[in-house]
Amino acid sequence: MQKKWLVGVVALLVLVGTGAALWSGLLRGPDGLAEAKSGAEANQRGKDGRKPDVALEFVPREVVQPALARMPALVQFSGPLVAPQTSLVRAKAAGTLVALTAAEGSRVQVGQVIGRIDMAETSSRVAERSANLESARATLAQAERTHGSNERLAAQQFISPIALDNSRAAVDTARAALHAAQAALDTTRVGLRDATLLAPISGIVARRHVLPGEKVSIDQPVLTIVDLVRLELAGSVGTHEVSRLTAGMPVDVQVEGVAQPVAGRIARIAPAAEPGTRSIGVTIELANPGETLRAGQYALALATLADDRERLTLPAAAVGNSAGQDHVWLIEDGVLARRAVTLGRRDEREGRIEVLQGVHPASQVLAARFDNLREGARALIVANRSAAVAASSSAAAPK
């Protein structure tokens, strides 16, 4: 009897508690009933030990399909700009540099007098050889007069034929001496003209190697003149890329310190690879009419090679890499699937990459890399992500 009485008391308490909960829910209205129901469901989930299966939602901008596009290849090489029209003015005579009118950075024109070397000794030799020339000319005149008299005497048979031949030989000797004196004078005058330094090209003085008052020797550098109207970029490309380049091909040259690329063209391609490097020299020519660019500036040249076919491409951000394997995430039949892909050509400027294997044009690919994705998880594409699902999928936020 006592045992039955205890069971009855427990049952009565359970009924009273359940009735109180229902009565409280009715007093609080529909919200109260919903809370009571959710509490009951939570108790049931606690008993089963399972979590609700909530689908991940992605908006259309987070999902892309592979697209066919042409992907031009880029061949790039770099190096410093050089001025091919660079002239080194050298002293053609020895002496003291008495004047150098061109300063560094100044502009000179071809044929302009830019300096003078004191050649007093050469001037003295010019005077001396001028006198020798006059003496040879007088000697020739005397020999010719003597020979003329001998011809008249020989006609009257007053002198022998041998004497006439001797006078003729004297005239030839005097004439040769005159020519030798003239040549010696011309040579000395050329040396005197070399005392004046002339600009061989038009351009800007880049460097002065000597100063006025210093003694210079023959072939000693005096000035360096640079013509900036035309510049060149000397670079090198691999032997596997040079076959796609041709002389005259346009290129874009990005010069350090210049915001916009400069148009150039391939001027020359070396006929052979450099020993030990397996690279071939390529020379780019740049027009610089405003002389805004300077020799020595570092530049990067980009040659764009047209693509001959369309390729299946994806945004580069859609491709991830794990343990050396490239992969993408797909939405297939409402669930997430991870697929390994084989990549091809890249277009860094457009941010796209060619996919050779792993996807097809109808594939739905996540456009960015997300964290904590699980293969086989439910996934939906919705117009707007709901707040509840957004909160539940915050762990899958993109990087």
C-alpha cells in the first residue's frame, strides 16, 4: 500500500507541473507556446545527441561558372635604359687644355666648338714648315730657269746633252721637294686644327673628364655627350620564348618613376644564346622626343602574344591549393564537393587562370576561397542570405 501511494504522489506532481507550464504558455500567448514547443524540441535533440542540418547559403556573386576566353601570353624582361647615341670626345693632340666651354648637363649642337688645347709647339712647326715650303718653291723656280737656259744653249750646241739632262733632273728634284714641303705643312695644320674640340653629335653633356688647365695626351677622354632622343632597353629572354618574338613587335615598357607605360618596339634579337645562361638578348627601342626619360633608368618590358584559341577559365581567387594540389569547391546537387583541377596559362592582369581538367562550363564554382568548408555539406544559392543562416555559417567566411 505504501509503494502504491508513493507512485501516485509522483504521477500527481508530474501532472501538476505539466499543467502549470501549459497554463503559463497560454497566459503569455502564441510566443509562449512557441517557446514551450522549442524547449521541448531542444529536450528531444538533447536526448538524440544530434545537431540540426542547416544548409550554407551563397549569393549569386559568390558563385561563378567557368567561361571561355582568350588569354594572351606575356613575355617580360627588364634592364636599364641606355642611349645608343653616346659619343666620347677625345683629345686628338697633346697639350694644355686652355678652354672647355661645355658644362655637365648643357646642350650642345653638332660641330659646336666646346674646347681648345694650347699647342704653341705645333704653331711653331706650322710657321717653320711654311718657310720650308716657300724655300722649296724658290728652289724649283730657280731650277726651271736654269733648265730653260740650258735648253737654249743645247739648241745652239753650246752645252752637251748630259748637261741638259742634269738640269732637267734638278727641276724634277726641286718639284718633288716642293710637294714634300706642302705635305708636311698640311699635316702640321691638321694637328693645329685638332687643338679645337668640336661636338661630334647633338646632345647633352653627361660628364667632363678633365678641367681647363690640365695637360691632355692624344686620345685622352675629355667629354661624354649623350643623345636622349632615342633610347634602348637591352634585356634577355629564355630560349623557349624567343621563337614567339619578332623584330618590329610592339611592347609596353614600364619605366621606374613614370606612371604610364611607354610604347616601344623590338629592334633587334640576338642570333645566338649567351653561353651558360640559355638566354637570348633582345633590344627594345623607345622614342623619347621630349627627353623625359634618362639613360640608366630601370625599365620592365611586356610583350603581349595573341592567343590562337579560347580557353576554359576561372577567377584566380576561386582556385585554392592544399598540400601542393590545386582545387576548387563546387555546388553539385545541393551539396559541396571539392575537386582537384589541372591549371594552365595565367593572366595576371585580368586575374584569371586556365583550367585544363576538373571542371566543365556548367559547373557552379565558389568564386572565392572560404574557411571551414566541409565536403558533403548542404549548400544553396539564394538571392539574399537569411540572417539566421548567415549567423550559423559565419564560420565559413571568405578569406
